[in-house]
Amino acid sequence: MGDVVQQSGDTVALGTVAVGLTSVAVELTLSNVGTATLDLTEAALLGGAQTHFFLNTATLAASLEPGESTTVDLAFDPSNG
């Protein structure tokens, strides 16, 4: 298994967000730290509260060569879902 994705940092701080508002988007960097081309077909949030988050994948690259990175934006919307 040569494909490895590493997300920048272990946690993401989105601040305090009132119900009915959406947080400012935080840019996440995904890096291919493996030795083979990584094909990115989909990015998804997993877990029980994923409906309260918005993942903008418009800037997501279709593939990453070893050492390359791409970004996605994450925002929190406590009223969604």
C-alpha cells in the first residue's frame, strides 16, 4: 500500500458558532506522503455529526504525486441537519 494521505494537524479549531450561523471556513491541507500517485475520487466527512459540517472540495486535486498537496475548506453549521 503506497498511497498515504496526511492531513495537516490533528485538530481543527472552528471557534464558537451560534445556531443559525456558519463558521469561517478553515483550509485543510492533504498531502501524499507515500511513494505512489494518489487518486482522489471523493472526500467525505465521517462520524455522527457530519451533517453539521460543510466540506468544500472544489479545490480538491484529482490526483497527487508523491510529495504533492491539495486543499479543501471545512466550515461548521450547527443549524444544518
